Amino acid sequence: MLELTAAALLLGMALVLIRAIRGPSVFERILAANSFNTKTLLLIAVIGFLSESPTDYLDISLMYAIIGFIGTVAVLRCVEYGGFLDRDDPDTEREEVQ
């Protein structure tokens, strides 16, 4: 049963990857990348249950989830504001993105 779940996750990852490449807008691409991240951590967890030491894989899966969340927030901030500089801080110089 877990092998079938892993195969279904791989199929879902392939479909989401296609959406990330062909997405009409940048936000749909980011959403597809976030979905790919979620499916990847689920696949890591399933592989952990298929192996001899599931707790090691679950720890890796949790760390991957944290890194993926931080990466998604960072990319969204770059897309929305054009960088990582704080808009309200008068000491930071920022180039306007057109």
C-alpha cells in the first residue's frame, strides 16, 4: 500500500512540476512550487515508513518543511516588494522596480 502511495505522490509531483513550468502567472508558479515542496516531504515520510528507521526520515521531512516554508515566504516577499529591504526604514536605499 505504501508503494502505491509513493507512486501516486510521484505522479502528483510530475503534474505539479508541469504546472510550475507552464503557469500563466508568477503566483501560480509559486503555489505549484509550494505544492511540490509539500508532496516531496510526504514522499520522504513514506520512504521513511518503507525503510528500517522511519524516525530519521521524519526528522528530515520536518526540516524540509521548515526550509520550504521559509523559501516560499522569501520568494513571495521578493515578488511583492522587489527585494528584501524594508520599505519603512529610511536608512535603506532601494531601487524602484518598474
